[in-house]
Amino acid sequence: MNRPETTTHFGFKTVPADEKSGMVRDVFDSVAPKYDLMNDLMSGGIHRLWKNALISQLRPRAGMSLLDVGGGTGDVAFRFLKNGGGTVTVVDINEEMLSVGRDRAIDRGILDNINWMPGDAEALPITDASVDAYTIAFCIRNVTNPHRALEEARRVLRPGGRFLCLEFSTVALPWLSRLYDTYSFNILPTLGASIAGDAEAYQYLAESIRKFPLQKEFAGMIEKAGFGKVSYRNLSGGIAAIHSAWRI
């Protein structure tokens, strides 16, 4: 078991570990009403293709149960159900994000086979070995102890269950990396200020991406948590990546 850290990073800042989750909650409380609009604007809609790729790799089927962690506004959950999945439980530490997700589900007429549950990725309110698949999209870099979140993912999955993580990652192409840095640290906070009314939240977003482990390093963390058949594939030149593994 990993010992709890006394300090951790919040973007480029060093903060007490026991304060990070509250700081992250404040960020997403602030941006929740405009979160999906900002995703479209800041990615040019490409995040939709990334999430489609995640679901395509998952291959939902009737009877499959999915736990989607950190998916408060429902993007992954809705795609799972639309593509033939059985039941999905969305767990998110942020009540504001869950509220947005519930409203979106009602607006779309999605009332069955979906559950919304407040909870922490590091201490999931889910029974051991109870779900067929676990997804986490653009969330794990925000948790205080990613190792603990990975251990929790393994705990709740049934033997043979699928783990998939979609996360911003390290750009593989030097020219794209330079362009991406300019966009992230100059344009993104300005966009966040004008649309979501919070430049600091999107400054944190850019910084948190740079603090996330390299693709191979994160794959090693997944293996250390007890998963097998760990692999990853880059999306859009490494701006994002999907990590895949199986519960053994």
C-alpha cells in the first residue's frame, strides 16, 4: 500500500495533500455550468472523437455494467448506453458536475440504466468485484493519489474486467508540442475567463496536464496496481492517450 503523501501538486503549485481534493472540487464547481461548452471550444470538438474512440475500444454489450469515474456530465455514460451497454454508474466527487449530468440525461430522455453517485476515485462507494468495466476520462490527473485510484479501480472490477483511461498526455511531436504549449498557456486561460468566467481554472488545467506522467510511466503505474495486458495508444499526436488494461 502506498503511504499518503504530505504534499502534492496542484498544477505547478505544491500544496498539502489533504487540501487538493477540495481545491479540485472548487475548480469544477466554478466551471460546471459551462464545462461541456468549454470542452467543445478548447478542443475544436475533438474531445468527442476521443470519447468515441474510448467507447469503440470498450465495445459495450448488453448486460455489461460500467463504472464511469469522474464522468459527472455524462459524456462517456451516454455513449456507452447509446452503443449497446447495459447499465452505467457515474461516480464523481463534484456534486455540481453530477447535477449537470442528471439534467442532461433528463433532457435526452435517458432515465433508465444509469445511476449518479457522489464519490471519491480513491475510496469508491462500490462493492468489490462488482462491475465489468471501469472508465475514467480526464479525471485521474486531478486525484491526490493516482496509485490509490488505480488500486480502487482494480478492487471494483470483476476478474477479467476492462480498465480504460482517457487522459491528456505528453505530445510526441516537437513542433506540435511547441504549438500546444503556446495555446495552453496563452489562449486557454483567456478563453476560460471569457466563457466560463474563470481563467485560473483553465490555467490549472494546462498545468495539471504537464504534471501528469509520461505514457510509459503511467502504464507502469497501472501494472504496479495489479493489472495485466497494459497498453496505450496516442490520440492526436499524444495530446491525449487511451490506456487499456485488464483485471487479473
